[in-house]
Amino acid sequence: VRRTLTAFREQGYPIKSTLTSGLNPETEPFRQGDAEAVFRAAISGSARSARVVLSGTYHTVRLGGMIKGKEEDVRRSDDEVERALWNRLEQLRLAIQQRAP
């Protein structure tokens, strides 16, 4: 958990604080071009071995945030916004792996 939270913070993502966010940290919403996104980590396992599953969602924002599009999952695609968000998730994955003992 600590390694994942540290990687999120080092990559510049503020973590949303809730009473139940320990094993499921979530970023505060952030902008990527014309989209607003949130990244999440689902952590499972034990102190010796853990599994981290990263995911993200986004929606397009128009008219200065007045109109928000449908929430979409971040996927590997040719769409410019999705590609940028996917690359950011990949950077998080690498940062978490590099912190492994």
C-alpha cells in the first residue's frame, strides 16, 4: 500500500482521502486536455506479496466544465486523450514496479 501511495504522489497525483481508501486509493480528479480523469488502484494480497490493479475513468469537459460527457474507462486506444491517459497509467505501473524490493 505504501509503495503504491508513494508512486501516486511522486507522479504528482493527489490522493483522495476517505476512511475506506486504504486498499483502494483514488486520485483527485485531474485534467488531461479536454478531459477530467481519476485513477484508481485496487490492492490485494499479503505483506509478502501484493497485487495492484490500476484503472482509470474520464469524461470530456466542455464550456469550462459546465458540460460533462459520459464517464468512460481508460483503455489502450488510438484516441488522443485515451492514449495520453493510458501512457500515464503505464508510468504509474512502472513507478510502482521500480519501488519493489
